[in-house]
Amino acid sequence: MLEQYDLSNLMVLDIETVPQYSSHNQLPEHMQELWASKTQYQRKDETPEDFYERAGIWAEFGKIVCISVGIFTNGKRAGLRVKSFAGHDEKELLSDFSRMLSSQPLSVILCAHNGKEFDLPYICRRMLVNGVTFPPHLQIQGKKPWEIPHLDTMELWRFGDYKNYTSLSLLTAIFDIPTSKDDIDGSQVGHVYWVDNALERICTYCQKDVVATAQLIRRYRGEALIEDDCVTIV
């Protein structure tokens, strides 16, 4: 599978998001009302205040604090170069990412796990909110599905079945892809950012997901995994 793609034309990415404010009390009053309305069906028995720790999931109430990207490299051994755009100023982060992507050939295809439903729409929404120009690779309005240069490793695993969600962790487990044991998971990113003030830990976590997604692509293609010493963080 995926033999038709030149890996050097794939850019693997992952994002990490957090609530826009450190707590529900910091939300402007009118936004508190909109938050309660937006999440009324997801909260179940939780109050809007208690549920706010999950606000990073929604682009209207969250913000991006890290985008990590990976490019496959060729040589005597297969490799991967990983770079991150991280910071507290979301507009600056997105602007830097947009400039980088705009400098890439139009043949570059963006790839992420659940990227079509989460990462890529989230990036586009936050770019729009922040007034950041879309790079050509994210300008998908009016295009036919087969004209959009995006790949989704979760969608590929579905093989047309849209009834379930399969996590990256589960796929790395069944494909026997070694992953480093982390001290955080996705549900803790907001706490690590707002309470621990540890953006570097979030950045490292994001980079590891990029590596895991790249390794999954190799497995999909029936190829050997990239060795650890061939992964370069730049």
C-alpha cells in the first residue's frame, strides 16, 4: 500500500492544542455562555467549569502551541528530519509554519493521523482567526477530494469503514512499532502547558507522534522501520 507515493514528497505533521485560557473563570463572560452551549451534549454530568480542561479540542476555544513536521530523507539508510514550530504566541507560530509550507513544492503531500478531521481543519481555523495567510497546500476550497494533497493514516486504516476511531497508539502496538514511554499523554497537555509551564515537554511529545506516524507509513508500505539514529531533530 502507498507504493505510488514518493516518500520524499510526504510531510508528516502533528499538532498539540490547549485551552485558550488557564481556567474557565478567565473566559470572557459571553464566551462562558457560548462554551456551555457548545458542549452541552458532550459534558453529560460535568459542569462547564469542570469540562473546560478539554477546551483545546475545539478550535473556537483552544489554540495551537506546537506543530511538528517530519520529512523523509534518502541515503544509504532511510531517515527522517523533524522540526517543530512551538511557542506561546499562536499567530507567530502559525505564520512561521505558513511561510515554511509556502516555500515547499506543490507536490508535497501533508500526512497526519486523523489529520483530515482534526489537525488540518484546526490549523486552518486558527490561521483564519489569527489572520494568517493560507499556504497553497491548505487551500482546499472548491477542489475535488482527489485533488487535495492530504493523506490520513487513520483514514487509510479504515479501508472505507467510517464507524470507528483507531488511535495511533493502537496501530503502533499492532504493527510492532517501538515508541518511547512518555511522561504525558494527550489529555494532560493543557495541564502541562498552563500549570507546569513545560512547553518543551509538549514539543517532545508532539515530535514523537510525528516519528510514530512516519513509522506507520513505512509499515503500510511493507518497509523496514527507520532506525533511531536516523531520526534527526532540527
